Amino acid sequence: MYFLAQTIGAVIRWLLKGCKTKLEHEIHGKLPATWGRSYDMENLAIGMLVGFIFIAIVMLLLYYNVIS
């Protein structure tokens, strides 16, 4: 799960940058960190945030019987 969250964070970050960097560098953390201790940790934080948002949306959809 750790690697999956980190990869999702790297892909989201790559998309937010407008696909201007190499996806391989994003996934493997070869770029300098901007706000965290390491690039990998930043990608993990982004991936976990996206995962929590996804779970919250699914829970809301289940609560309001939009999906069953």
C-alpha cells in the first residue's frame, strides 16, 4: 500500500505540473523536495490525501444511496 500511495501521489503531482517533467523522475523521487523532507515523502503525503478523499467520496455516495 505504501508504494501504491506513493505512485498515485507522483502521478497526481506530475499531472499538476502539466506533464513537464519525466514521470519516471517523479515516481522514483529524483527531483529536489520542495516542502517536505524528501520527494518520496511528499509523494506519499499527496497519495494518502487523494486516497482519503476518494474513500470519503465513496462513503458519501453510499450514504446517500447514489451507488449500492
